[in-house]
Amino acid sequence: MRLLFDQNLSRSLVRRLSDRFRDSTHVTQVSLEGVTDNAIWAWARTHSHAVVTKDRDFESAADFPGPPPKCILVILGNANTDDIEALLRRSVAEIDAFEHDERRLLTLP
């Protein structure tokens, strides 16, 4: 699964998780810093990425326009980048299953 990390997550996650989530990117790498959630949603849909975010606005992902990209909502409070990386690595099987099911939103943990 290709991931698009939202601006509330570290850019370093792209590099740190590249062994598991190839061709992933961060919003800053594709000129999406400071844009609306709808713009992020549209880019992810167009480029076949799942949005990874801590932004609870994405919980209403089913209400966003068009066919889905998927969204992974990280609920870890003030967790650091190491914590988020560890969570995503622990959740690889769940993320793989999510890629192939009908859900549009996966909440971790």
C-alpha cells in the first residue's frame, strides 16, 4: 500500500518505512503543505495512495467526494515519530488487510 503522510506526521516516516511501504510520500514532497483536506483527499485518490493522518477531520472520510482513497487515522496523542513508526510496523498485517477490504477508514491503535 502506498501511503501519503499528512503534514501532522514527520516527513522522516517516508524514509523510515520505505522497506515496507514503497512509493509512499509526504504532503510536503508533493506540494500539498497547507492545503485543504479535500485537496489532500483528491491527490491521494488520483495517485492511489492511502492518507495517513492524526487529523480527526478525516474520520468523516466517507463524506468526502468521489471514489475512495483510504485513510489510516493514527490515534496516539502526543506520540513521537518512533512511536508512530512502531505502530505502523506492528499494524502491517491489519494495513494489508485494509488495502483489500471495503472500508475507507482504519483507526490505529
